[in-house]
Amino acid sequence: MTPREFAERVREQADIVRIISDYVALRKRGSNYLALCPFHQERTPSFAVHPVKQIFKCFGCGIGGDVFKFIMQIEGCSWWEAVRLVAEKMGIPIPSLASREGAEAHAAWRHRLLQITAWACEFFERCLYEPRGDVARAYLAARGVRPETIRRFRLGYAPESWTALTEYLLGRRVTREELERSGLVIRREDGSGYYDRFRHRLIFPIRDLQGRIVGFGGRALGSEEPKYLNSPETALYAKGRHLFGLFEAREAIRRAGYAVLVEGYFDWLTLFEHGIEHSVATLGTALTEEQVRLLRRYTERIVINFDADAAGRRAMVRNLEPALRGGLDVALLRLPEGDDPDSFVRRMGAEAYRERLSAATPYLDFLLDEALADVPLPPPPSAQARVLRVILPYVAGIPDAVERTASADRVADRLGMDAQVVREEVRRYRRALSGHSPSSPDGGGTPASGSSEQSGGRLPLVASSAREREGSPSHRVGTPEVTPSERLLLEILLHADASVRACVLAEMDPDDVRDLASERVFALVRELDPTQVSYTILAERLADDPFSLDLVERALVADVSGTSDELLDRARRSLRGLRRRRLERELVALQMEIERLRPDENDRLVRLLQRKQAVAAALVKNQM
């Protein structure tokens, strides 16, 4: 039995209510047990435990998870230590394989993998300085990377060969099984052998916080796709648990008092080469909770600086949410259109970049600038309402009341609105999220009333921009709030039996939930077998998306009751509500498009009128 298999056995047999009762005083209310949260200060209980779903959730500070997550948080221990502790509390014998042999085997493989990875790094380095590395060296020279920088960070080259690294490692007596497990090679589809994962690429070694090489990033030197390729997840490396350059930047970040978050390897390399050493780079994903925790070991503040194009701005906003959720103070740096940190520093110099860093825009002002970019001034009422919906979650999420009020006033000033109106909207938003149950249409009944105010914790945030929310009818993005209909529909899907779930999913069109805050969760539930929807599976698949995971946890601790027929009827009503909302919004968008047409666009007018007629007919049918 492996450690993972043993953990599943413990999870199945554990009583989360019994385990958590050892730490807090739980009281039964409805289908849940309630308590004062042990992870933050509060006066009104906001901590719920669901005995059937075997999960906990605090509606004040937002923390939630299974029994192992609770023990890890309360005891400050590792996952495996939490498994052992729960097993001991439940009287479940711990097999020697799971507790000793399995752990020893895992440790031995990690040690072996470190050696294999070190050999691979030596191979890539050597290839860079051989004749076959001429193209890579020329590329580095063209990018202005100095030879001493190349040596310091051990850049390398993966030859344009299918088996060069494979043959090298086999010569080092690495077994074929070890090769495949290392992620450095890929098994051929016909099973006849292996081929190198990295081919004709410039290689960037990725280090952990001990300075050990745990993986690689490869930049294509030809037309190969993808342009950047990272190592797969292994016993040493997971892109959501590492930040490129953090090992080298740790002390510089402490000295500077903040970290610069960039997007690419060359952005990081160029900044470092020009003396801006307090930067780190993401590894092809939005910031994760673990990466935010890594950063918070060294600083409480970050400046995000990605490419100065629309995609780069959207990526900055995506990274804003997890950073704020993790308690970081965030500013965003704009560069001239078409620039990235690498090109700007090479063109304008390090001092010009430092000046821009010192003038980085606070995140709220950045969001307002983005949201108002295409809005006429003064903003008309419709634009005021639309932009306020985008900004509201961020203002409401500010824990300090004085800062929150000042931010609300700043938003009011930028939008030309009455400050009292904006303040009231902020208060309503906070009450809706922290003071009401996700299970009732009016939001009433959650035990968390007022808890977020008392705890000073951040409320859930949704990263988006007004520009993303406008666009064409086929690319609209919904409001950041989770609507009552989608919340209720998600609760029923997660609580009802498999037959009801299958029936609802069969009637759900992907367009019904497109651009909703919960879209990813619905897509995942649709993807899974109706009989296999569980918190464990959902949490694993949503580990990189704290907002969606939060939605799932809130839905799972909701008090959902009724017969299968009743739940199915309520789900269908919610689905019709979502569909009606989508169709009504499309009608509005179509009408706006029609009003913008020029007199000579008759063909387009006909198409839009036909579409408007079809949408109107669908809306009437949906209301029957």
C-alpha cells in the first residue's frame, strides 16, 4: 500500500466532526456543525463542518478543505504527518509500508532524481559550448546576454536530436524506467522506446530554495511549438510550487522591501544582469497560493510587470487576485506599448526602469484605468454601473475600514458618482459575501454574519477588467458576483444524487454558464462522470484556481435538502434563470450593435435582425 492509497483509506474512515471537535466546540445547526473559527478572531461563528461531505469551510477567512487540510493548518504539520495523526485519532493501524518503506522509497527516488537532473544540466551546458550549440550561443549574443551571465546561471542547449540526452543518461546507467519518471524523456506512442522532451531549445535550469536544480525551461530556437516548454511535474518539481529566480533573488528582495514579478525567463535574466536582482518569474501559470506563501517569506509587497499588450495586461489582472487573496500589497507597472521588461531595460536602461518601478500604479488605480480606457468622460450611468461591478469586489475585499472607505471615495471620484452611493454598494457587497448563506436565494442564514469585518480577513476576489467584460456578443464576460441562480444550481449539482446530476447536466448548454464566475466549476462537473464528483477530485483539479475552489467549498457546506424530484425542479428553475439572463443580455448587445451600424451595412443589419429574432424566440420558449 502506497502513502496515497493509505491516505484515501483514512479519509474514507475518518469522521471530520470528531476530529475537529478535539480543537473547537462544534454545535449542530441544520445539516452542518458550527463553531468560532480557530484560524482567525471573530465573535460570530462562521466556521462550518459538513459531516456528510466531510469538509470544513470558514465563511470569514475563507479557509476550507478536508480533514487533512484542517490538521495541517491547526498543527502546522506536513500532509503525511496529518494523515498519520488522523489515522491515530481514528484508531487506524499505520502499515509499515505506508509509514516507513513508502516514505523511504520516495526519499530515495527524490535523491536519485536530483542526481539525474544534475547530469542533465551538465549535458545541456556542455552542448551549448560545442559546435552544435552555435545557434543557441548566437541567439544569446543577439539578446545581449553576457558570457559570465550564461555561466553563472548555467544556461544550456538541448541539441536538435531525438535521443541525444536519452543516450547520454543511459550511458550514466540511468534505467529506462528512471528516464521516463524523470520527465526528461517521453515514451513513444508505439512503445518502441523514448525520445527527448527538450530538442533544439535554449535551456534555463529551475532551482528550488536550496539552490538544487529540480527542472528545466526550454525556449524554442526554431518554429517549434510551444515557444516555451517546462519540465512536467515530478517528485521534485511542480510549476505551482516554484518561482523562477527566487533562490537567487531572496536576499535582494529582503533588501529592496518588495519583489518584481515578471513573466518570462529573459525578462528575469535581463533585469538581473542590469542590477535589478529582486525579481522572480512565473512558470507558465497564474500565481498559486503556494507561490504567494513563498513570496511572503521575504516580502509583503510585489510589483507585477508583464508585457505591455492586451494579453499582458489581462495576465497582470489574473495574477492580481491570488496575490491580494494571499495578503500581498500589490502595485502594477505599465511599460510603453510593445515593450516587455527585457526590451525596455535594453532600450532605455536600468535607471529608467527603476524610476518606473518607484512610480508603479496601486492595483485599484490600475483596475480603474483599465476599466475606463474605452469609456467616454464623464462616464454615462450605464458605464458607471458596469465599471463599478468590476471594481466592487476589490474595494470590498480591503480589510482595513479606513482604507476601504478611502478607496470607495476614490472610485466615486473617478466615476463621477456620489461617494455615499459607492460606500453603500461596498457595504452591500460585503454583507452579501460574508453575512449570508450560499444555500438560500436571498443569501440569508449563513453563520458568518459580520465575521469578515471582525477578523480583518479579505473577502473573495474576482479578477477581471471592463475591457474583457465588453467586447462582442460572443465574448462577453459576466459580472464578478456569483448570482443566486448559479450558486443554487451548483449546490444542487454537488449535493444531489448522480441521477439528478446527470439529468441536469444533460439539459445544460455550455452557453448557459459561459462567462459566469462559476464557469470553470460547471465545466469540470460536466467533464467528470456523474458518479465520480467528490470534493477530493474537484480540489485536485482546482488547486490552481482558489476562487473556483472557494465556490466549491461554499457549495458543499450549504444546507441542501429535498427529494430528487424537488431538487431537479429547483435546478431546472435556476437553469432557466441563467438562460434567461444570458438571452436578455444578448438581446441588449445585439440592439447596441444594430444601433452602431452604418447606413450602408444592410447585409449585416439583416443578419443581426435575424439573430435578434431567434434570440427573442428562444427567450419566449425559455419562459414557458
